Amino acid sequence: MATASFDSARREPGVLPPIEKTPDFRPEPAALGGKTSLVGLTRAGLKDALLGIGVPEREARMRGSQLWHWIYLRGATDFDQMTNVGKGLKAQLAQQFTLERPEVVSEQISRDGTRKWLLRMAPTNVQEHNRGAEIECVYIPGPDRGTLCVSSQVGCTLTCTFCHTGTQRLVRNLSAAEIVSQLILARDRLGDWPGQEPVRNAGSTGEAGRLITNVVFMGMGEPLYNVDSVIDAVQVMTDQEGIGLSRRRVTVSTSGVVPQMFRLGDESHASLAISLHATRDDLRNTLVPLNRKYPIAELLQACRDYPGLSNARRITFEYVMLKGVNDSDDDAYELVELLRDIPAKINLIPFNPWPGSAYACSDWSRIERFSQIIFDAGYASPVRTPRGRDILAACGQLKSETEKLRARARMMLEEGMGAEAVYAGSDTDD
């Protein structure tokens, strides 16, 4: 069992935070009734589901392709919509399976168009009983794109001291289906399937006329501690016979799980983002305790070795701006020198304060100066624009505030009353 959530502001002076947490659940399967949803399954998963209800092996691949088309290209919500599937098979499917999405516990819409969903997954283990785990995902509309920020874990393995999500316990990993279902649900809510009318104020359509053009694994969790599911999910999202996202528009962010980085690039071809935040091991050991396992030199070598790395496919380095901690001119010059031989984009993130945090956001003039030094050295250095100030959708804060609220406060939150936070947009390169 994991220990209770820690708070970086309450540690003893000089005591380094733990590197990571263990899952807070017993893995015994629950005696769960009900039907399984096919939404989010891989091609192999759909085939196995068909074989399990007696579809002959010689037909399973073809029938699986039909299901794939209806689930991932057309966004079907009912088996009766599948006009090229025989009546008998549709009856079998309806008897054994569903096309259900995660339950929407709450939906909040910011004045700037940012949308945040608190989603409840189906129960998967004994501890969840009849109430599945809850996660959050966020949709950020832009003038020529729309970015969906998805979660890969319930809670987070890591303990980054500036991140509120890191103060939560780790409950469990999400399955590939649960990750993909966040995208399916978001497209449902936005009217982002072929033939649908987009919902009002959902943003502008990007490539292929869709609202969601980019997916970033920057929600709850460390994706590379759930690498099998993340790779499978990326493959489903980028399959050109289904959802069809461009691989360069799916970005996986990691705090530096070095042993899994090459595999991620080799098998998923996803774009890579690194939560760097410091240029020296002594500081990064505190900000990102995982650094004590995989120090900066090892992390950067893994970046150089990342499959497909080029000037056309740069790595995004995320750098949170912490007042008096990592925001000096010397820090900026060291950052430029550190990344000298890596095709990179440096994303500066104004720190989003949270209750009990030991840090403050750098002054705006300091952020501008830091950005100018990086830009003068030849790197793109955008500062993330604050988004979703009124819906608790801040970068590094997903689920944490919702988790703490008592029932009455949560009801108020779901009605959009009194929430105040900052979301920093996470768009990737074109």
C-alpha cells in the first residue's frame, strides 16, 4: 500500500522527497458483473472479443475491421448503427458487450473555451467495488487546432515537488482502452465525428475538419511507468483506418524514465516531451526526484538516441518557471548549452501556485528575459498562455483539487462556482 499523500511544503529541511510511489490497490480482480465495453480496444483486443463469443477464426479479422470502422471512424454508440454487420452478430454483440464510454461526473467549460471533464471509469478491482476510479482530461481549443490532454494513471507514480498531482497517491495504471476512451468521449462531447455538428463554442476546426487535432499525454500520471498501455493507445489513436491522428501530433511527456524512452519512440512513433525544469542534478534531484535514478546526462543521451529525432521532429523540453529557484540568466544560458546538440523546442511554463506549495511563479519580466536569452540562442521558446482560469484545469493540478472537495463543495464546483486556476496550453509543433 502506498503511504498517504505527501506535501512538499511539509518535509523536514534537507530531507529529499521519495522518488516514486507504489500503487494503492490490491491487484485481486473484483467479481464484477455487467458487460465489457469494446470502446478503446486494440485490433487484437477486438479480435479476441469476437473469438470469445464464438466467431470463427477465419471471420474474426474481417468482423474486427468492421467494428473498428464503426467505433473509431464513425463514433458508433449502438450496435444497431452498424449497417454492414449481420443481425445475428449484432444481437450477440449487444448481449455480451457495450459501446459505453466513461461516465462524465462533471463537465466544466471555461470562459476561454477550455473544457475539463472529470471521468469515472468502470470498476476493475476489489478496492473500486461499484465505484470506478476517477481521472480528468482537458480540451484546449486554439485558432487552428484543438489539443486534448489525457491521463495515463489514476494519481501519479512520481513525486515532483512543484506539481500538485504529485502529492496524490498512485491508485493504478489506466488500460489502453481507458486512455483511448478519453479521446472517444471528448469527440462525443464536442460533436467531432464525421457528419456531426460541432457543439457551440467548441473551437475552430483544424486538419481534416476535426476539432481535436493534437493529443498530449500530460494529464495525471507518468506515461512511461505505464508504457505498454500508452504505446497501445497511441497506436489506436494514430491508426489511419480509424481515428487517424498524425503521429507527430501525439506527444508523450515524461519526467525522464530513461529505460522506456527508446521503446516509446520505436513502437509508437509519438513525439516526445521532457519535463526538465532544471539544468543541474542537485536542483533537479529536488524538483524531479526521479533524477536521482536517471540523472540529466543519462536523460539527455536518451533524448539524442530517440528514434526519428530531427529538426523536423524536435523534442519539447518543458521548463516550469519558479521564482528564485531556476529562473536566473545563468540558468537560461546553462539550459541553452545543455541542449546544444539536440533538436529542441523549449516550452516555458509559468508556475501555477497551489495551496501548501513551497514555490512561487517567476515575475513576468523575468520570464520574458529568460525567454529572450533562449530565443537569441536560436531556440523556439514559447511561454504557455494561461487557459481555463475558472475551471481548476491548471497544469500539474488535474484531479487534485476535485479529490479534496467535500460533497457540498464539489456540487458547487460542478456548477462552475468559485473555481480559480490556470491551465497552460500544451500544443505541439505542427
